[in-house]
Amino acid sequence: MSAATPAAAELLQRAAGVIAAKHRGDPAGAEELLAAFPSDQARTLGFYLLADLVLGLVRTQSDQSMDDLVRELSLLVATTAGSPPVTP
């Protein structure tokens, strides 16, 4: 991710908070954070920035190219599509 503006960083952090709330079993908190995005465009940007950051971190740790990482992720999604979600 290139240098983020404070507003973009806030959107990214809000998106990360939604996921964290969901994983700690706080659906109301996740919904509250989702509702706090000022627009659908802001929500989309926040989750895009989060995905870009996370994929960059995984790429660095795995020493894979981004293309290989995205291909592996796509195969994983295709393999698990239709499977019931796993709840912690």
C-alpha cells in the first residue's frame, strides 16, 4: 500500500475493526462499525485498502509473487465455495 492519507488509514482501521469484532463474536459491534462508514464507496475503499495491505504482508512472508498468491487464494475460494462457513 502506498502512503495512506489519514482519512484512508481511518477507513482501513475501521474495516479491520469489523473483521476483529466478527471474530471475537461481537456481531453487533461489527454492524456498528459497518454503519459508521460514511458511504458505500468509503466502505469499499476501506476493505480494498485492508485487502491490499494484508496481501502485501502475506506476499512478503511467503516470498511469493502477488500473482501466485492471488492464484492460490482464488483456488482456495473456489475449493471452499459452497461449504458452510466455519464459526469459531
